[in-house]
Amino acid sequence: MDWQAFAEAMASMARDLLAQDSVTATLEKVTAYAAELVEGCDAAGILILHGRQVETIAPTDQVVIDSDQLQERLQEGPCFDAARTHLGERVFRIADFTDHTQRWPAYVPPARELGLGSMMGFLLYTDEEDLGALNLYSHRPGAFTEASETAGWLLASHAAVAFSAARTHAQMEQAIATRHTIGEAMGILMGAHHLTEEQAFDVLRRYSQENNIKLRGVARRVCEKGSL
């Protein structure tokens, strides 16, 4: 391994990933770079686990989708195991799919039939019950090296940042939309009952507290019905 060349390639990759203008573009670049640059990697994808359901993002090959769907169907595999553990493991490996002593006995044999020889996965984040992982696959057993893991961690960090940015953006949009809805509801109450802004907001707040409904839900009701 030429570590200087490796470091230069990783630095160039990092600059390219930071230059992407959307979460989707970033994640597609992450998996494309994994398949191209990570030693031993033949395919890559990002798996999002929503409770017991699986979503595959930016797969570079059909085998990634097939593996994710296999885990979902069996409710077993490294991503499901990672979601259930509290040990704080951030990386998981199946070094050899031909090893019959693997800890995922239902998943490994059919995964081997998909042509998989080894895999390595990196957890991205946990948000309530959702779990994300960058998964790297090889057709050869024992394909991943120390350099593979280093590159995988770098790629996973960019994927995690992209997800974090997406959540922050979504939260900001929701906050703006909520503020707009509350303002519109206050305007309706002010016009209908000749209230001041402070009085209109107090009406919304009291109704929210007395009926155990979030303030944005109360405001939405006023906007839809014209009253409480």
C-alpha cells in the first residue's frame, strides 16, 4: 500500500464530497467512491432501518439491494444486530461468508448465494428508531484491509454529515412552516374576535395546554376551520 498516494486520494475525495450541493448527490458520491477506491470493495450502499423496514440508498449494484431486502425479510443480519445492541459498536464485519460459524446463521448462507464473500459496515447515526449504515461488499472472502477500514470511516463520516445536514434543514423548514401557521391562526382569531396579538396567542396556548394538543396542531385547526 502506497500510503502517500492513499492519503492524497482520500483528500481529493473529501474535497469532492464537500463540493456536492445536495444530500442525494453526496450519498451517491460516497458509495461510488467506495466501490472505486476502497481496497477490496466491489459494491456499496447505504441502508436505513426504519424499525423493522429497510430502505436502500445510493446502491452501486443490485447485490446491495438484494442483501438489504434479505435482511429485512429474515429480520436478521449485521444492521439489525447493530440496531438492537447497546454495546456502542460502530463497525461490523463478515470477513468470510463461507465460514459456517457466523453469528447470523439465517442471513449468511443466502447472502453467500448472492455472490458475497465478505462485507464491512459503518454505523452512521441513530435518530429515534432509525439507524443508518454504510455497507461495503466484496465478492471475495477476506477482501478488506486496514486501509479499507480507514477509507470506509472517512466515507461514513461524510455520509453522516450529509444526513445531519438534511435533518437540520428539515427541522428549520418545519420551524418556519410552524411559525407561519401560528401567525396565520392568530390573524384569524384577531379578526374574528377583535383580539390583540398577545390575546390571540394566549387563546392558542391555553387551548393547547387544556386539550394536550401541540401548538402547531391547534394553529392548523384554526387555519382549516376558521375557529377552535
